Amino acid sequence: MTEPLLALRNVTRHFHTQAGVVRALDDVSLHVSRGETLGLVGESGCGKSTVARVAMRLTDVDTGRVLLDGEDIGARRGSALDTIRTRLQMVFQDPAASLNPRTTVGRALEEPLIVHRRGASAARRARVAEMLDKVGLHAYMAARLPHELSGGQRQRVAIARALMLEPDLIVCDEAVSALDVSIRAQVLNLLLDLRDTLGIAYLFISHDLAVVRHMSDRIAVMYLGQVVEQGPRDAVWDSALHPYTRALIASAPSARREARERPGAVIEGELPSPLAPPAGCRFHTRCAYASAQCRESAPVLRERDAGHWVACHVA
């Protein structure tokens, strides 16, 4: 097997607060291959954004490894880390907050090239115009400020900025959740077109499983800091093994009627606090199928079919 482009191996990340220890990630393993999209889905507070920050080296891990082309990048600092920054880029949820309101679009796009000393001034301006065209914007928009653009246009600028250094992978953290439905579809299709033409890989994070299904080659499902199921997109959507995954699918607007009528399709109760996750299977407090074994021992990820993994005693 060839090495994946990006891999998280048995990553744990806890945050110490005045209220206690937040167990954001517990023994999480994921990988993204070149040119593919891994969709990461789960409720708010399950650890998806922490995965994004760990993957981007914006936060360190407590234990485990973050690998880029098989190399552990966890110990990289300074200029060695700058090289990694050119290969991994990120698109955030709120484009208005991720763009400097006093900086023109052109300057915002040119800045990564300046920081990493890429090209002379004329070449940088040409690159800005090229990227604006790739994301469906006009070259004259380089002179505009972010508040002069619509929400969809601002997110296209954010995508263009992520593309400026020709990265291998872009992390999209809820990148379309703040957009109107019609604009959301346009931006999703833009991301797919860019993947096909440029060969970019995506770690696509969302709470909406229907959007993840549209975007992804493979899907990983997180619950309370752990991966509970992962596999090929169609296998996860059509033959979900974990009760939590089934409930997420049943809640999607595009879910089939039989999925909504399946036992356990509605999740009962509130998400437990990551300060004190339940013993055993963390989902057992909300699961219609929970047994004594679920309450007493934590299941481990096991491969049930080719590439389809699940952590569940009763799957």
C-alpha cells in the first residue's frame, strides 16, 4: 500500500480548563489519500474542528502522530513548519471573519505569495487574476474590500486564497454551512470541479451528512471525540453499521423513508459533556440497542467489510 497523503494515527488531544479536562480527541485515526475527499461528520462538539486544527498543525497532539506523506510533522517548528504550511491550507466557516475587512481582495490573495517569497510583483498579480478566474470571480474584484462582496463571493475568495500556494490538501471546516442553500450548492460544485482539475485532496468537515455524501469518496463519523464508523461513501450511506450513523442519515432531508422509520432512527437525550464522557461505549446513553456490554466496555474499530470499519458491540 502507498502512504496516504495525510494521516492521523492514534491521536489524543485533551484541553485543560477550569471546569476540568475536555477530552476533545481520544485515539483518533484517519487518513486522506491524494486527490480524494474524506468527509468528517458528527454533531457539534464531537471533535471535528479539533481534528482540523491538529491536521493543520495549529494545535499539538498529546499522544499519537500526524503524518504527511509518511513523515511525522508533529515536531516541525519554524522554517521547517513553513514548508508544511504551503502544502496544507484551510477554508473556514465564516469568510467574513477569515478576511481582513481593511485589506482588498487582491492584497489578501497576494499575501501568501509575499510571505513565502513566491514570484515578483507582476507575477503575483497575474496569479491573483488567475485564481479569481478559477473560482468564478472577475479580475476587477481584486480592488474590492470584503464587505463589498456577497457571502458566496467572499467564500470564493477564501477558496482562492487557499489555492494560491498550490496545496496538496485543503481542510474545509463547515465551509458552506453559513451560506444560503442555492449559493451552497454552487460552492460545493466549485470545490468538486477544483478537485477534478487540480488534483487537490479535501478533508471536508460538516454536521450535514447529506452534504458530506455529495462531496466525499469516503466518510468518517465522529461521536464525542472518537471515530465510530468510517468507510466508502456508498457503503456508509446505504449500509450504515453504527446506530449513531443510522440516526444521522435518518435526520438528513434526502434520507429514504425507510431510514427514518428504522428503530433507533431518532437520537434520544442530549449529547454528554466531553468533560465526563460515559464509560463503555460513549453512545450507549442515547442508543436504542444498548446492552450491559455497551455500558461496561468500549468497542474498538473493526473492519466488517472491505474498508468499512465500525466501533459497535451490536453492529
